[in-house]
Amino acid sequence: MQVLARLRSDRVLRRAVPLRRPGTRGRPRRHGGEFVFGQPDTRGTPDTETVTDTRLYGTAAARSWNRFHPRLTHRSSWDASDGTLPIVEETVIRLAIDPLPRAAPKPAWLWWSGTDARATDTDRLRRAYLRRSTAVADAAGAAADLAQALPVTCWNLGIAAAASGGGLLLDHTGPYARPWSAPVLLALALTVTVAARHRGFPTGR
């Protein structure tokens, strides 16, 4: 499974640590130099770069940098016997659209769970992201500006509702609710997904 998500424009990632020279003393470094989204002089040369003229968005320029990772600080979400937080490498993509309709002309920073992206991968991920944005804007019509901001809000509300509802269900019925509640919730999620699929990506588009 591969994951493509948008990141905030104020994020800071880390490069891989350079090879350790023989005879170097001290504790080995775990993080390389910083990659600051808002500071172009920290980015370095991109590993891939594509420029495409799109039908709906104009010129789309995508640049990718391979094998960057965040500096994790919370241990509760990771299972490590020695307490060492993992290094989660990823690919970072900067997508700039000129002109960008229905939104501020700011570049989008994307995170891809894969590594060592080639130019074909960068272009494929660019198309996937823009297709999702186009479907949301087309389905919303005049409310496109509001719709573009809703996916993250709906995701957070869904997580909060699931946690609250699950807690109330277990509190009132105990663990015996799991055998029948799981199929009901899965059926509801599948119904919403299929409806959204037909609404956002109708047949023939």
C-alpha cells in the first residue's frame, strides 16, 4: 500500500546521515541536515523534476526529493524494545500550479510513503493529487473554496466521532458489542465510499 498526503508548508524534515568516516569517535548521528519547506536554500537539488501543461490547471511543475524523514519526538506510538524511535524515510514533492484556479497560488507540499521516486513516479503522484482536487471542486460547484478545506476537517471529525461513539458503546454494552457493531460500521463506511466515488468520479470522466 502507498500513501500520498499533503503536508503543511511550515514543516521541517531531515536528510539521511552521511556515511560515517572510519575512526570517527562519539555517538553516531541519527539525523542529517534540515530541509525547511519555507527556505529554498536548504532544499538542495531535486532528484526529479517534471513540467506538464494540464487541461484544467495550466502548467504544473513537480519536484521531488528522496529519502527525507521527520524527527520523531513521541514514543507512545512506536513499539521499540530499546526505546529508540525509528527513521521513517519518505519522498517529498513540491507541486506548483500556474495559474491555480479557485485557490491561492501557493505551492503544495506532498508526502509519499515510497522512496527513490523516479520522474514517472513524480508525474503519476502529481496526477493523482490534482484529480482528487478536481473532483472535489467540480462536485462542490460554487462552494469549491469551502470544499477544498473540508477533507481534513471531515477526517478529524470522523476520528473524534469514532472514538466517542466507540467509548460510549463499550461503556454501555461492554466487549459484546464488537461482533455486531463492526459489520454495521463497515457497511456504513462502504456505502459512504461508494456514494462519494460515484459523485466525485462519475462514469465516463
